[in-house]
Amino acid sequence: MPSYAIPLPNPPALPVVGTSELFPVRRIYCVGRNYAAHAREMGHNPDREEPFFFMKPADALLPSGSVMPYPPATKDLHHEIELVVALKGGGADIPAEKALDLVYGYAVGLDMTRRDLQGMAKTAGRPWDMGKGFDNSAPCTALVRAAQIGHPDKGAIWLKVNGVERQKGDLADMIWNVPETIAYLSTLVTLAPGDLIFSGTPEGVKAVVRGDRLEGHVDGVGDLTVTIG
Ligand code: MN
């Protein structure tokens, strides 16, 4: 073992439902505007444009059930409920027909967004990182294994805030489905075991405030809860 100049940080990881094992997380990729109605509400053309991606640091994960501290530097913190895909394999130029073989499992996640910072970045032609990749910006449930549930490609995805429905969609409404997303992303970067992909959000994104209780759901995958602190 090499010795390190400072203590090694703990590897980010997600629990796995039905096991005592942890799934180590390498990278978090996120798909932008992957549901037509959400693209429309953000002022974009919902036609089938090429997908685009951004990232969050792996240590932005926050376990479901946590209090998410209201982040600094924003007055417009938005929720985006998403199906999360966890990879057990990787590679480059993966054909869509082979992509699901690389999937370990699925989770329910929130792509929390400092919309004001993201908006300023868009206007200025600057990176989105500080709007998307801040501390605790990726609340996520435990993973359920594909070996247990299969590969969900339809079914409800929704988010309630204080019991009131805010977002609702169907996984079948993704512009780029999960295998297509994996295939496309693998033409840009070499994917590897431990990578997560947040697969985009349906319409209804909106701001939350301190004390709000968020409940998210994806049919066949699970339920997420987060309270804004
Ligand atoms: Mn998103």
C-alpha cells in the first residue's frame, strides 16, 4: 500500500437493497433535458436533439432520508426527480443493444439545482458546475439490483413537496432511453464500473424552501425522502 500525504477520503458509495454491501461510486453523469415537456418548460425545443451531459462530484451524494442543508449562494433551489442508473461495467462506443448488460441497478435521485446560478452561467456562456455540482446536490436512494427488478423502461416518476404533487411523468417519455443514453455517453467518455447516470427529469421543476419535505418515487425502483434544512 502506498502512503498518502493526507488521510484518504472515504469513497462515495450507495447502499444496495437486500444486501449489506455498498456500491462504490466513481463518477456522476447527468443528462440534460431528457423529457420533452421539461425541455419546453425550460424554453427549449423538445425535438430529438443530440443529448448533452454535465457532471456532479461523486461526493455530492446525500442518502435518502437526510436533511439537505439549504445550500449557500442561491435563492432559487430547484428539485429535479430522476431515475438513476448504476453501472457495473464500462467501455467506450458501447452499442445500445449491449448497454443494459452493463447496468448493475437503479435508484431514485434528485438533481438539485441552484437555478439562479445555472441561469447566470447559461447567459454568460459559463460552465454549469456551481449551479449543479455543489455539496449535497445529489440526494439518492439505495440501489435496487437489475437482477432483482429488471430494467424499468416505463412507469410513473413523480415528486411531491409537502404532500402536493409537483412533478409527474413516465419513464417511457424519455427522449433518449437508458440504453441509448449509455451508448451516446460512451462515445464521449470511457464509462467504468461505479459510474452513475442521472437520466433527466420530467416537467414541473420548481423552487423549494427550508422546511420543505420532498418525496420522490419511481415505479418499481423506490421512494426517496429529503427535508430541506
Ligand atoms: Mn436534471
